[in-house]
Amino acid sequence: MRQGRLYLDRAGDTDARLLEDVRGRVASHMALSPDQVLLAPTPGAFALIGLEPNLAVTIGRVGSPVAMMQRDAVTSDQRRVELALSDDALMAALSALNPVADAERQADDTQRDQTLGEIANILKTWPDVGTMSVNGRFMDITLNDADSFDRRCNAAGIVLARPSGNVRRAICPDAKTAHAFLSRLAFDTRRNAIIRRTTKETDILVALDLDGAPGGEITTGIAFFDHMLEQIARHGGFALAVTATGDIEVDAHHTIEDVCLALGEGLRQALGDKRGIARFGFELPMDETRAGVWIDLSGRPFAKFDGEIPGERVAGFPVEMTSHAFRSLAEAMKASIHVEVTGENAHHMIEACFKTFGRALRQAVHVEGQDLPSTKGVL
């Protein structure tokens, strides 16, 4: 399961890497260390911070010069002068100092622009995306549905700048960043989510991929609950990873509840706009037990549990939490979930409920077309 964030929202007026490239080239030409090189837009900029402009050396093109001066110590005024440099001026200076490096940057820019074009082709297929425009390293995306788009980006681990409520900006300074963006978007088409839920009682991390290999690693501190979650993933046909720490020395209640809330939220995010899904439920027998789970991924939370499970606990799992788990899932998934179970053995009855839920989920999330399964036009 992928974790981590790709930040595409960070850029200043000056590309820090480009600034250091120019500083390094100047230093090598003049037998100085890079920290002795001070750069500014023009010689006149040095005069503004109390340095003698006649000592400056100008590099780059006439229309976009960069001035250089040797310095002994770094001051806040000097940092502000360097921040006034533009990327165009720095690239012109780099070209004058090292034509090979400039050619490499131009090749990188070409590759970046091609990758941004591939990204645009993917985004065109998203119903929540309206229009796009690309200007160098900036891609502005105007949205039809900002909430839906943000959920997709969150699932893919992508953080974009937000110039306005319905506009997102991806800042890709180089081809490597653009390729990482493309890779995350391609992964996002697989319907996945990463959810972190932290309370005073628990810390939960859930990662799931509805189109991934069934199964995964699950550790909640409650072995029987781990087994039940594995049943959901295995029979649901999707990849699931859960890591949970909670106050199980007090009771298992908070951990079970919060894991189910996080799992339900992850399933809701991974389903996106639910276009093409089958939407509905399943039932199965297990020895003397029979369980049925009926799901409607309707966007309306409702839970109903019919069945009397004997005893108080099964291997540290409170029997009463069975119905509560499905209520938490229904609430977070915004789905209608009906569970019915009959039998004699508590272990079998609880396991049958979770297995059947997995099978019902597999059937409901299966993509069988491209239309939204609702006459309302929304789920």
C-alpha cells in the first residue's frame, strides 16, 4: 500500500535549486565557495542594501541580468535581494555560465511539458474536472465538484495549491515531479484511500485499494478482530492494511469502533462518485450458521442488525460490538447495511457476519458499467 504525500503546492518567486545551480557555477569560475557568492537582479539592488554596486559583476542576457558579488556573511537583507531574482533571469545566467546545463534544463522542461500533457488527458476523464490550463511549471485545474476532486487527490496522496475555491494548482518545477504526479494519478484510478483517525483513545491508520490483491496486514491489538477484518478484505476482494493502537487495557470498544469508522470512511472515499458499480448485497451459510448482509451504497447511512449471538466475548472480542461494528461502518460509508444471522456458535456467527459483509461488499463495489446506478443522478 502506498503511503506519504506528494506536495505540488509549494513554489516561491525563485526556484531554490536553480539559484544554487547558478551560485555553484559562479563559485567554480571564481575559485570561491558557494556561500561566498551573493546574487541579485541588478547591481542597483546591492546599493539598496548598503553594498557598493561598482563591485558587482553582471552575468546573463542584457534583458534579464543577474548581478554577482563576493560576500563574507549572510544577512536577512541579502536573502531578500536573492529572492527578488526571477527564474528566467537565473536560467539566462546559467546558460551564460554553462550552456550544457542550460540544454539539460531545456530537455527536462520538454519532458515535463509532455508529462503534464499526459496528466491533462487523465484529468479530462474525471467528471469532477472542468477545464485545465498549463503555463510552464503551473497547471491550473478548474473544478465542477471540488469536494469529489479533493477526495480523489487525498486518496492518491496528492496535495495541490488552492488559489480559489474551485481551482487547484499543480506546481511541477521539473520532469521528475511531473512524473511523480502522473504516477499518483494512475494509481488513483484503482480506487484507493488512506485514512488516519486519531482520538484521545485511539490512533488508527487504514489504507485500502479496492482493485488491489485481496488481503493485507492488519494489527489492532485484538486478534479475533484482526481475523474478522482479514475476512472482509479476503472475501471483499480488495487490499487492506490496518494499524491501530488503542486503550484495549480498558476495553476493546473504542478500538473496534474507530477502526470501523476509519474503514468505512476509506471505502466511501475509494468509491468516489460510484459510477458503474453494482451497488447491492449477499448471503452465505457457515456450518450451523447462516448470515445475510444486504448493502445499498446509497449515500444514506442506516444500519439494522437481526440476530442473538450467545455469550459475552469471543477471544477478547465483545460480542455486543458485532452489531456496533456494522453501525459504525454504515455511518462512515454513508451506506444502508442490513445484517441478519442465525446459529448456535458465537465464533461462527460473528465470523459469518464479517465474511458475508466482505462478499456483499465485493458484489456492491464491482464495476459493471459506466453509468451511475441511480435514477436520481447522484449517490
